[in-house]
Amino acid sequence: MIKHPRFPYQLYLVIAESSCRKGDYLHVAEEAIRGGVDIIQLREKDIGIEDYLLRARRLKEITDKHNVPLIINDNLAVAIQVEAFGIHVGRNDVSPQEIRKQWKECQSLGYSIEYLAQLESEEAVAADCFGISPIFTTPTKTDTVTEWGIEGIKQIRQLTTKPLIAIGNMNLHNVEKVADSGANCIAVVSAICAAENPQQAAFDLKNKILKG
């Protein structure tokens, strides 16, 4: 895997309180950072903005302590209020163009790519990096448009110079191959959040990615 000058992060943790095996997402986040996670996204669904804001502030104390960027998923108000590093949105969320208008301080604007035509859109132009989702389908994501696979990553790599974040059933058995296929960063959820030892899980994943 080659580091991208505008996105030098290789292991990306997407975390939510509900995705953590023992429920302590703050502990998981800190252990994951110690194991090698470079950047963290808080992705909370179906909770109110006050709860989202509270969880984001608690997590940001940890990411700030370790100098790790915090990304907020699909909640511009929370991202702005906690002074996050950036935000990640999908095609049905607030648009990257609108984010640019409302949040001038945003340092990283991620946009999920679910079909190729999105790459030619004005929203893609406004984004800093792309989440390629999913590489492999998962039982928990039922609204999948495209399962990209290895060939999909290779194809997208030929069409853009922007950083690519691969997500979707990433684990020790496939991250090396995905990293070698053109992804700049590997994003994981359960591979760390559901691990008995999040620090060791992150360490093992990072070493695999570095081989790619």
C-alpha cells in the first residue's frame, strides 16, 4: 500500500457503541489506537443529536490525546460542534457541496461510492476521498448497491487519483490483497470492535496492510 500525501492514513476504524463487543467504545478506540489505528470515524445511527454529540465529545478527548483524526459520520451539526477533523457521507446524506458551504474548516470530506457514475458527479468533485463500499457484502448491510470486490477497487483506482478507503467485511484474510489492489486505506468495524483484544487485532491488521 502506498501512502497518499493528502490522506496518509492506512488503518481506519469505524466505531459505534453498539458495535463494540463489551459496549465500551471508548476503551476499544483507545486500545485500537495503541495497536495501530490511524484515524477513527464515529458512526452512530438511530440516536438523537444530543446523545451523538455526547459520544463524539467523549471520543474526541481520546483521539485528541493520541493525535488521531476524528471523522463524524453523516451528522454535520455534530462534526462542527465537536470541531472534528472531517465528515463522511453517503449518496443519500447531506451533500458534499452543501458541507463545503456550511463548514469551511472541514479538513477531510469523505464520500461513499456505490456505483461508478458517482465518480463523475459534482459531489465527487467536492469530496476529498472516497469510501468504496462495500468491497465484500456483510449480513448487516442490506441496502448494498454494488459489491466491488478486488476488480472493482482496481477499476476505480484507474478512474481517480483521490484516496480510496476500502470498507465492507475487511479482515485479516483479505486486507493485504485489497491494499495491493489500489486502496489507500482499509476501514474496519467488527474486525476490531468485536475482537477480544482490540489492540492486538489492530496490530495484526496494520501489519497485514503494510505488506499490501
